Amino acid sequence: MHFSTAGRKQAYGATGVLYDVGSVYEGLSKLTDLRKPQGKVYRLETVLMIVVLAKLCGEDKPLGIAEWAKHRQEEVSKLLCLSQARMPSHHTIRRIMAHVVYQEEMERLVGEYNQRGEHGKVYALDGKAVRGMRKKDEDGNEYLLSVYDVEQAKVMSQVDVGRKENEIVKAPKALKMVEIAQKVVTADAMHTQRGLATQIMEAQGDYVLPVKENQPQLHKNIRALFAPEHPKPGFGKIQTDFLTAQKVNKGHGRIETRIITTSEMLNAYAAWPGLAQVYRLERHFQWRRNARCYRTSYEVEFGITSLTRKQASPSQLLNIRRTHWGIETGLHYRRDVTFKEDATRMTLGHSGKVMASINNLVLALIRQANFHNAAQARRWFAAHLSHAFALLTTPFSRS
């Protein structure tokens, strides 16, 4: 038990933990506990603090989390001010995450915490399958839809969408939970919908969205605009306002050349909310080995944006569109590979989705600690448990 006096923005938890107002610990202590008081051995925030600490230190599965806590029970008990140095079993951890924690409350806690601090310019909207929840007799996976701050590497909001096709219906809810004024929202072609574009514009944000056959007329018009011209003899080419930018990236045995062409010529009659430019994006890929090219590929993407040419030149638009894929490398890849989310079987109740929210939280905490490599950060925290605990009891500073 601590006996020092709490500061103006500090408080003591039920077990005597001194924490800052706005910290993860405070948020966890306010979650609804569905259990009855009789027979309850561990407080809800105690179990969740152990889970988050173990996650920060490199453990992913409930069994590994429970063993990690058992091997460090004296240190963990001291940090959490527990009267008994006894740690929860992996069965207890699974049961609490499946049937005690409100999934929506956890999603809201993580989103509200991550919305503090600094914000980037581009928010990526994308869904991810929670494959660890899938049971043997079930067809298909359940999905979670996230709004991800690519620059700051944190999930701003996350909603349960069920099946993949429900993302379109749930996207407005995910965006409504986030302040998107002066931000640029990117997504895949599934979310290129008039309603979503209108919502973004009404919230004083902007969008950059690819266009495919799900918007047939718009796709046809953009494709025709950028189609190569073959004028008849005696007739000149139609005058256009095309602007072009090119970028070449090399790395991992691959050369990627991206060429974007933009135009304002469809703005007047495309009848799309906030339309300011359309674009054609070409991607050329070369895979090389020993200075020789052994494979190539080519793809074309058409798209729209509410950003004017004064707000975004072709080069800037090219960078924004590339930035969108940061949600794959910065969020989805880390959850699957670094945190082994899909390989962790969490089929009881909503345990898989609760764990996904905890993974989002841990990734934001790692960035808050100024690490850019999640695996490296977890190795460091494993050797500095007190620093991991301090991270959970202090808040993001507001921008």
C-alpha cells in the first residue's frame, strides 16, 4: 500500500495503486464487472492489468500470460498492491475475457484513450478477420472494422461488423466515433459510397477513395477520361488538364514504380459529394534477383478525392494513397505476426474481440513509449517491468 499523498490529477485504486487520471488503469477500473461479489477472487482491473502487462512483455496466449504472471507473482503483486501473491490461471483469464468484459466497453475505452495525444493527417478505414474466434463447425470469419491513425500508429475506433459484407453498414458508426475534421479518410473500394463521402464532408474531413465496379457509372466515366486517345485524321487531340507525378521505391528485392494522373474534368457532372479530383494510378512491379528481373506485374487503380489541387498535388495524392496501406503493415501484420492474434484460439464468448482491442491498446502504448518496432519494445519491457507498469498508470498527453 502506498502512503504518499496523491497529487491533484492522481488517485488511488481499490487495492491502493497510485495512478494518474486519464491512464489505462483508471479506464480499466471503470469497466463494468458482470460477476457477483460473492466468490470473486480477483478484481476485474487486476486481471486486465496482468493481461496488458504480459502483452507488453511479449506473451500472447492466455496460458503464456498466466505462466508469465506466476513466475513474476511477487513483483506483480507488489506493483498492483495485492494482499496475496496469487495469480489468476489461464482458465480464469479466458473466462473473464469471454463472459465478464463488455466487448463494446473495451472497444470504447481503447478508442477514447488512443484519441488523446498527437494525431496524424491520414486515417485509414479497413476491416480485419478475427480468425482466432472461428470454430470448427463455422463457415467464414467474423470481422472488426477499424479507423487507424497511420502516422501515430493507433486505432482511433473499432466496431464489430460480423461478416465482411456488413462493413459498409458499420463504417458510418466507426467514423462517427472519431473526430475527422481536417483529416483525410482513406479506404478500399468497398467503402466508396455516396453516404460515407457525404458524412466525411459534413464532418469537415476529406476522402481519397478507389473506384471499382461497385460504382459502375463513376468507374466507367473515370476510365474513359484517362483512356488513350486515337484521333481521326484531321482532328486534334482533346485538350485535357491532366497532371502527373511518379515515384520509384526500391527494397526487399522489388522495384515499385507508381505513376498517378489527376484531373478536374469530371467535377461538374459526376454528381458525387465533394468531388474535387479524379485519378488514375498505375503500379509497376519488378522482382529482381542477382541484378536480373525474374517477375513483373502491373495494375491500375481509378479513384476520387475531395482534396483540391491546392490541397493536394499529384505527388501528395500519390503519398496519401500509399499511406493507406500502413494499416496493413502497422496494424494487421503486427496483430497477426507479432501478437499471434489469428493463431490464438479465443472461441469462448467475445474473448477474441476483447483480445483484439487489447492488442490495439498495447500497440498504442508501445508507440507512446517512442518505440517503432513492436517486437523490440516487448523485449525491452520484459526486462523493465516497472516501466511497463508506469506506462499503464500515466496518460497520453493531449495535443
